[in-house]
Amino acid sequence: MTRILFWLALVFLVIAAIRSKLRKMSGPQQGGPAPAPQQPRAADPQQAEKMLQCAQCGVHFPASENVPANGRDYCCAAHAPH
Ligand SMILES: [Zn+2]
């Protein structure tokens, strides 16, 4: 009886080992050419946003913060001519 249990345990271990090997082998193959996940970058909106250069201090800033004055762009109201 003890031998039967031993063999049962051995067979179970072998099956478990084969299954784990099959998973390792089939895993990379199934997801081999992994579809490139869409990378939602948080910085994309800022990078995509048009950048302007302040005519006063020369700093680059997003167009949403633009303070236009006299046809030129300024980073803040303090740099825009009054
Ligand atoms: Zn400025």
C-alpha cells in the first residue's frame, strides 16, 4: 500500500513538472510577439502642446499659459509690456 502511494505521488509530481514546463514553453510562444501595449503617457499632453518662448526672459512655456501682448508671446503677465 505504501508503494502505491509512493508511485501515485511520483506520478503526480511528474505530471506537475511536465505541466509547469509546458506552461513555460507555451507562455512565450503565445505571447511571443507581444502586442505593444498602448502606453498612456501622462506627459504626452504637455509634450504635444505647442511651446512658446517668452519674448522677455526667453523661457519656453506651453501655449496655454501664453500672455500675448503687442503680437509677441510672454510667459506671464509680469513680463508682458503694460
Ligand atoms: Zn518671461
